[in-house]
Amino acid sequence: MSLQTWLRRARRSLLATGTTAVLTATLIAGTETASHAATQGPCDLYASGGTPCVAAHSTTRALYGAYGGALYQVRRASDGATKDIGVLSAGGYANAAAQDAFCGTATCVITVIYDQSGKGNHLTQAPGGGAAPGPDNLAPATAAPVTVAGHKAYGVYVAAGTGYRNNNTRGIAVGDQPEGMYAVLDGSHFGGGCCFDYGNAETNNLDTGNGHMEAIYFGDSTIWGTGTGQGPWVMADLENGLFSGVNPGYNANNPSVSHRFLTAIVKGAPNLWAIKAGNAQSGALSTYYSGPRPNVPGYNPMHKEGAIILGIGGDNSKSSSGTFYEGVMTSGYPSDATENAVQANITAANYRTATITSSALTPGARVSLRASTPCCTGSYLRHNADSTVAISPITSASPAADKSDATWIVRAGLANSSCLSFESAAARGQYLRHFDHRLRTAASDNTALFNQDATFCLQAGHSGQGYSFQSANYPNRFLRHFEYTGYLAGDGVGGHTWDNVAYWAEDTSWLTAQPWS
């Protein structure tokens, strides 16, 4: 394509989305110098490809080179006050320091995820729907810390029961109109319930039939569709079906994914749709499916309604989990070239896992771990005489043996020195480990399996308080108390009673306390 042709198309695309002449000039200048081109965001690339963004959501960065507004809003639990969190500079990264200063030690939740497209398609607390009552929970503001281009930022940590929605949108595809969407997600945080989605859904919070949705799904549900391996998979939620390809059920071209940061894409047009995904930190996208609509009645033509959902299914099915960093929806079916450019922009953003530290959890320190669930704030993680692990109340009047059993010595992770292991202060040489999903203490046998079972990686508390401890060998499972017993539990993952989604975020969040002995 010649430069003149490209510029004409770019001008038409920008004018069609109401972009100012200033941005047009910036885009044109960007063809001349690499420094200007580097300021483009994903939505600038979609616009130049003729498929402009009609919704653009992110809590980590601006998705347009000229965007300088608010990314999201947080609410402080202590007094109900709210604050908009913007970018450090136009086209830049979230001002996480402003959130930290506002929230302080108080718990904050994300109340609004602003739409950067200018169409007002903001995401707010989802109401109840046909599958579950509401309103849904709001995501804790500090549970998904990351760095983007070296800048601290926070993602949207969706535990089961959490959800965002907008039923009154502008510009989102309806009926069989073409659209595209991408999301950057945490590839290690997923669930098997229905449904962790981002995309187009019903406007009445009900299941209104086949083809009334078109959304990105991420998880390891096997109810409707699967790919190869054990999951998780990127699939399309088209309502009454999670599709991994043209056929219901298993499709061999859709692989399990394991990227820590994942780019997921779904797009659709009349009797045409595609699934793509890739590592959001490096490399290209892979196409898992591209072709005709599913060979099931109701999906050709589609009956999209134009609502936007995050973290839930179209009828407010909210039993799954995931973490969202950024995503957009477009008008029109994006080209492969445009999506390749967007993927390059995402990898250049340099998403990285944030390092979580605590002075109370440095190797060699003694610590007691206190439950944060409202039922049990006076209870501490301890081991019993039979080596099982539970929580129980500990006070200054408790017997010395109980205090000792509730005290742990922090060690560098036996399987990963950047993570942690916990040695019993009362029974030296005995370590906290999981075995058959139960927590217990045992002497190290120096095997790789024991070392992995006894290693836990520190994360920000899922509830917005304290810390959560991720299993080194089962990364979607965490230390949890359930009915006063210690387990390694997933957020609805695994199908066991201790994986119950109720209070999962609270039960997996622990407060550090002065050691009892």
C-alpha cells in the first residue's frame, strides 16, 4: 500500500470515530519518525486498519496514544470515598501511586472501568441475572499488581462472584454485524465454572438463545467445548455454547495455553469467525480457528445484542475466575495485519509480574498467619498433634503449645528460592505442605515432589487484604481454610467442597502477625 493511500484511509477512519484533527496530525507525523509511532496505542492501530475501537478498557495503560483521562475508579471501604485513577501522561501508564496514596491501608475496590473510546461504554458493577442474583462483587483494587514498561499497575482480579457490565452501550455490534475484540489476561488464573468472559452479551441479563453473545472465554470448563490437553483454553462464548472451533465439543486445533500474560482474540462477521491467542510478553499470535460459524442452528446469522460483560456470562453466570488487564471491542472485522500490529504493541508494553515483598515474610523470620475472613479474624494457621493443619483461635491466654503450633519460620522456597516455605517452630524440620489437597506438616524427604508441595509463592491478598500463597506446582490453587481445616484450594477449580467459591477470596487471604512464640 502506498503512503498516500494509507494516509487517506487513516484520515477516513479517524474522522469516522470522531478523532480530532490534532490526533490526525500526530498519526500522520508518526509515519515519519519512529518516536511518534511508538506513542500509538492498540486503538490507533485498529483505527488505521479501518476497524476502530468502540470500547477500550484497561486499568494498566492508555490504549490510545493521545488518551489522558481516567482509566478506572476505586472506592475506599473505610469511608466510601471514590477516586478516579488516571495515567501518568497522555498515552502512558496507570498512576498506581495515586491509588496507593488514596487507599492507604484501607481496602479499596474497583467500581468503574472507564471506556477510553469516547463512546461512554464504561463497565460498572453487574446486576443480577437469570443464572445468579446480584449485584455482583467488585474486584479488590490491589489483588493483581503488575508492572507495565517498568511502571507499577493493577489488573482486575475476578474471583467467582465478581462481575462488571454495561447494558446500554453505543456502537457495539448487534445482530450479525462484524466486530473484533482482544483481552490481555493472566494465563495462570482461571476456573472451570461458567464463565470468565469479556465481550458482547445480552442486554437483559438473561439467556436469550443461541448466537446472542460473542465474547472471549478463558478457562478450563469442559461442559460445552474443549481443546487439546487439560486446559485452560481460549474459546468463544456464543451463548449456549463455548466453542473451540466449528464443531461443538472437542476441536483438536485449540491448544491448552500456559502464558503468564495471555493475549486472547475473538472476532466475528457474517458466517465467519476466528479465535487467536499468543504470549502477551513476546512472539506472534496463533490462529486456533478461522472459518464458518458453528454448524449448530442459531449461530448463522448471529443475534448479538450489544451489551458488554467482564468476568461473567451473559445471564450473569458468575462461578468462574480470571484476571483482566486490558481489552477492546471494535467496529468491523479486523484484519490479520492489524491484529499482528496490536500484538506487537502489547508485547512492547512489557507486562511483568510484580514482586510482592513483606518484611514479616523474609527467610529466617518467625511469623503467625491470621485468617482475614470475618468469621475467623481471631484464628491462626496452626498444625495439630496428628500433623494436620487447621485454623483455631489463639489468644495471649492460650497454652504455650498452641502458640508454638501457630508459629512458623519463614524459609526460602525449597523448590524455588524466590518463593517461600514454612517450617514449624514447634517441630523443627517439619514443613507445611499439601498432600491430596490437605495441608499438613511433614519432614522433608528431599524429593522434588516434596519440595514443590512445600513451596508457596507470595501474592497480594485476593480479598484486597494481606497476602495469598500460591502453590508452586498447582498455580491456580492457594492455601485456604475451609470449615476450619487447611486445604490447597482452587476458586471453583477441582470440584471439591473446599474449592467452593463462597468466601474463597477471603479464605485465601492471610494477615501476617507477630509470632506467638
